[in-house]
Amino acid sequence: MTEIEFRSAGEIAAGIRAGLVSSREVTEGMLARIAAGSAVNAVVETRAEYALKAADIADRTVGTGPLHGVPITVKEAFNVAGLHTTWGHPEFADHVANSDSTVVRRLEDAGAIVVGKSNVHEMLADFGQTSNEVYGRTNNPHDLTRTPGGSSGGGAAALAAGMTYLEYGSDLAGSIRLPAAYCGVYGLKPTAGVVPLNGFQPPGPPVLETEFPHLSSVGPLARSAADLRTALEVTGGPTNDAMYWELQPPRHLRLADYRVGVVLDHEYAPVTSEVGTALSDAVDDLARRGAKIVDGWPADVDPAAQAEAFGFQVGLFFALNGENPDFTSLAEVVEHEQRRMRTRATWQRYFDDVDVFLCPTSFTAAFPHDDRPFEERTIDGTPYAAQGFWISHASLTGLPAVSMPIGPTAGGLPVGAQVIGPFHQDDTAITFAELVAG
């Protein structure tokens, strides 16, 4: 088996079970690439001895787990027993977790070997860049002068650089989808609330579970859409493992059966010419392959108003998590929550006749690192915050969304398209992305 660094997690697991490659060989290769990848600075902590022992055990056993023997990484913000959880903040630099998050435990139950952790932006507070005072800055493997996106930029960069076979990240305001687009990999923000958040928190007392509202999601990044499905199948479901959950099947198994809603530009976040060309070419290819293209936004959707409504919800999210408790009044909370649920219902009516909605993940490809204050940053004349426009619609409504690579630009940078699916029909979006890739 050659070029294993370019294989998907599912293919690696199959190869290990078939005896074509050993888990130790794969793990050693991954650790070597991590050690050689200091210029990218994507994986910031490893547990090599643990990983190699786990790989040897995997090689001696007949594993049935879908990720049997596959070495992976997770975002630094997830608790992994024995590894640091700092969220990139100097105040937490010495904190070592004493237990695993639910996601980590479920990945390992499925046979995966969590080798280490990927870099994050400090306190996950930037969707466009990944940098902090504890671990430094992560660079985009396609161009080290450019960002990998944030705040899951370390994981996306690690996948693109061959430093991991599967990654788990988080997405409040695009922190899975934007890095996936900028690094040329796949990323899934699952339906809100599907994957438990237990053990995904800054150091401190355990955070009580809440159901209001589910904005922050955790989900996988991968080199293939199929790996997204596998990762979601093994990590999804209620915290109580005894409660039954399964991924709903996709609506269709042939690309020609899909009705695809399409919007490729908007004045609120106008796409660059290179991104626009890649998106247009991708839609033309879909039409040639038989998919039914439905142009335009869903009826009764005001995209600019929805993006602004999501901005309010982000402020509310931080207020509920201890910042600025005087953020707003109860009356405004009620009004915005009703608006959010009406918006979800509007999108669900749209999905009665359309299977997926295709739009940009971002208006731009990966851009140069920018250390200016947030409010002073621009990207080719467009406000930095406009990165949040295209991802806001799935975030506001809790709908599942996949970022899939469709690039590159003429300069060799990846371009991502976002596939939004119906509520709790994550595999419809995943399968569509898989069929697009062929």
C-alpha cells in the first residue's frame, strides 16, 4: 500500500483489517509528518508512546470498528485525558485534562487512535485565522503566508498537510466550514444538537447542558465526504449511550436525482472573481451530470436580515456563557428566538421541493495573515466580518452544512462550496458532496 498519507480514514481502516498495512506503520508515518511539519504548526501536542501502543494492540486484534487502527487528531478544545486543554489562552497553559470528552471516547470506541491535538485560535474567537500565545500561529499548507482559517484551522491544515487522517472540530460561526474551504478538505457542521458537547469547554467547573439555543456544534473534518459520514455515525446521538440514534438515510443515491438550490453571489459578501469562476464551473458540471438546478434564494428568505439575526444570536450565545449578561432584554430574546424558529420553518418548507442548497462557503480563498485589530481588517476591500455571511444561514437555523472542495483557483488555492441540507438529514448533504466528487 503506497501513498497512504493521501488515503481517507475509511480506506486506511479497511487496509488495516485486510492486512495491507499495519496500524503501527500508518501511525509512525503520521507522527513523522507531524514532526516534520513545524512550518505549518498544525498539530500542537501528541502522545506518541500511547499511540504506538494502541496501534500495536489494533494490529493484534480483529477490529470491527469503522475506524479500526486509524490515527486521528482532535481540536485542542476537546478534553483528552493526559493532554493539555488550553483553548490557546496563556491562563490555561498548564491545564491537563483528567478525562475524555464524549466525542473522543466515542471515536476511540469506534477504533480510532487519538494521537494528538490540533491548534486553535485563542478562545476560538476568530473564524478567519488560527493563532494564540500558547502554541503560535498555524499556516496554510498551500501557502505558508496565508491563513488556514479559524478557529479549527489547525485541524484543517493538518488534514491538508497529511498530518492526520481525520479531525474533529467545532463550529459556532463557521469554524469548521471556513478552514475546510481555505485548506481544501471536507468539513461538516451537523444538525444542531446531534453531537454531544460534553468535555468541550474551557478549563473550569463542568458546564451544565443546555438546549437553548443549539448554536455551537461539533463535527468532523476529513479528506472525503464518506469519512464525514463515518465520524458522524460514531459520535452522534444523546449523551446517554443507551438511547437509540441513527443517521437518517440520504434522499437520493444518484446525482441526477437531486434538485439543487443555487445562489453564488450576494452584495453583502461579494465573491472574488476566482471563487466565482470555480463555483460557476461546479454548477455547470452539476447540470451536465443531470442534477436539476433551481436558481435563487428560498421564498421569504431575506439573506441579509438572516445574517444580522445570526449576529444577535452569537451575542446571546456569549451572554449565556458568562459574557456581558446585560447584552439584551428578555423581550428581545423572545422576539429573536421566535424569528429564528420561523426562519428554520421557512427553510424546511423550501426543502420540501429542493434537496440541498449550494452556495459559497466564503467569498474568498485563503488570504494573507492579518494581525491588525479585528475591526480594521479587510480582505480585498471587503470587510473581514463578511466571512460570516454565507455560513450564517445554516448556523442560525441549525441546519446541517458541508463544506466541500471544488477548486483550485488559478493560483492554486482551494475553493470551497457549502452544501446545506434539511434539518436532521445530514447524510443528504454528505451524500451529495460524495457524489459530486465522483
